[in-house]
Amino acid sequence: MTSDINVGDINFSRRLLEQFLVVVQEQHFGRAAELLGMSQPPLSQSIQRLERTVGVRLLERGPGGVRPTPAGAVFAEDVRRLLDLQTAAVTRARRVAAGLDGAVRVGYVSLLSQLYLPELLRVSAAELPGLRVHLLHGSSAALVDQVRTGALDLAFLRDPARLAEDLVGTVVATERISAAVPHGHPLAGADAIDLARLREENFVVPDPTALPTLAEQLQLACRQAGFAPRVAAVADDLSGLSSYVAAGLCVSLLPEGLRGLPVGGVSFVPLTGPEGYLDTAVHAVHRPDPDAAVTRLLAVITGPHSPFGAADAAPDRAPGSADRAG
């Protein structure tokens, strides 16, 4: 980093400007030289050189010391601002490079905004106050494409399916899948049920194109319970699945985190059974070489005060592998 400040063909070193400000402050060359750790003659010569460069007299000399001329007083004010701006510019550049300042563009799918994003914003504001988080809503497929192209820095979604080689997904939360039944359903008040008790029900299932992982989980969980779901409707997001259930037309399997949302007409009933197909995950998807701001935000997300709860946060796949991240 250069310490020179250029104005057209005029070149001032930062050291020279700082010397001038000390002389103005002390109004005495001797005291100023002592503060600067130098002898008086070189300091006097430096200020004379500065005046020749500026082209005006900046100081009035007298037997008792010096005082700035009107031009010198204005010049001193501007120099202070100039040096402050230079310091601020260097500091800000370093903070941005360290991930402490700047902006992160974050994408999310609809219902995650109510479950996790408010707490994420609160924690990031507390731990990274210089970082601005810009939010963008979209479908899982659209968000993954935007992360890949660089339009987004980070995306939170439930169902990234297979990630391409140029993206990495980190599991930041894990939720149990529950049975979602309409209010008034005979099983709505049960403490827990075996999934096999829904074998005679009509199901609304996730669209395998829009929500491939959840769609696969529902099919596998039902198969493990000994039946194939009777598909009466298909929806491409969790809101659509919930709406069919709330209408009293179907049952479904949904992440239990939705229980805390004001989804009228839907009762969530815990399912008994082994782990695996009855678990679903929230993923943070990013490029394998995120900038410092994304790295710091990920550290907040996976740290002890994570807004996503106590998830075993770990990359779904290392860069270069082809494992499914959903």
C-alpha cells in the first residue's frame, strides 16, 4: 500500500501531512519536532517544501511560534479529513477481506423464512454487525442455479437433491418427519402413531421434480411400513402439501418444524419407527471457495449459538465428490 496522496501532479506523503498537522496543533516547531521524534531543522524544511508544493503560505512565523494562515487553517481541516478517509478506506478494505464487513446474498425457500431466518438475522447482526445480509426467495432448483452462477452467495433449502461438482452443501439442521393429518381426523390427537396406520388414507405427495428428496423419503418410509401410498394429489412445495391437508382432502408426511407455523387445519402427529427415512435436513449450499464473509456467516450458523439448533453441521460432500446432498 502506498502512503502517498496524489492530487493531479501534486504528490504529498502521508508523513509530510502528518508533520504539518502536528505543527498546527502545537503552534511551535520545537515542540512539534519533539513530538515527532525529529530535530527542528528538518521539520522546518519539510513544511517549507509543503508550502512550495501547495503554492501558498500555510504558516505565519513569529518569535513566539507559528500559527496557520487562513489558507493554512482550511488546508489543515481538509488534510485531517483526507487522512481520516485514507485510514477508513484501508480499514474497510481489510475488514471486507476478513469477512467482517460487506454484504452476503442469501437465498431461501418459503417456509424456512419463518422457521430459521429471523433468528439467523438476529445472530448475524449480533456477531457480525458490519455484515449486511440480503435475502432472496426462490425455489430449490432456482436457488441452486443462482449460487452456481454467483448471483447468490449462500442458499438455505431442504431439498437440494444431487449437487453438482461445483457446489457444496452443509447440513445445518435435522428435523423429524411427522404425519400431517386434517383437524378432526381420528388420529389427530394421538401422541404418536405407526406410519402403517395411514395405509388406507389418500396422500398428497411432493412433486419428485421440485422436491426429489422428500418425495423419495415419503415413498421409502411408506414402503418400509409395508404399503405404497395412495396418491390423490401432488404439490411442488411444502405450502401446497399443507394446503391439501388443511382442506381435509389428504394426509401427508411433513417436517415437524412446520408444527410451529400457523398452518390452520393441520395436525402434526409424531411417527414411531427407525431413524433414516423419517429424518429430513436443512442445507446451506455454497460454492467450494466462498469468500471470507460467507465463511464467517457459515461459522455463525454452525457455531454454539447457531440459529438452526444443535445440528451436526458437516459438509454433505467434499468438493469433487458426487454424493447426494439431500
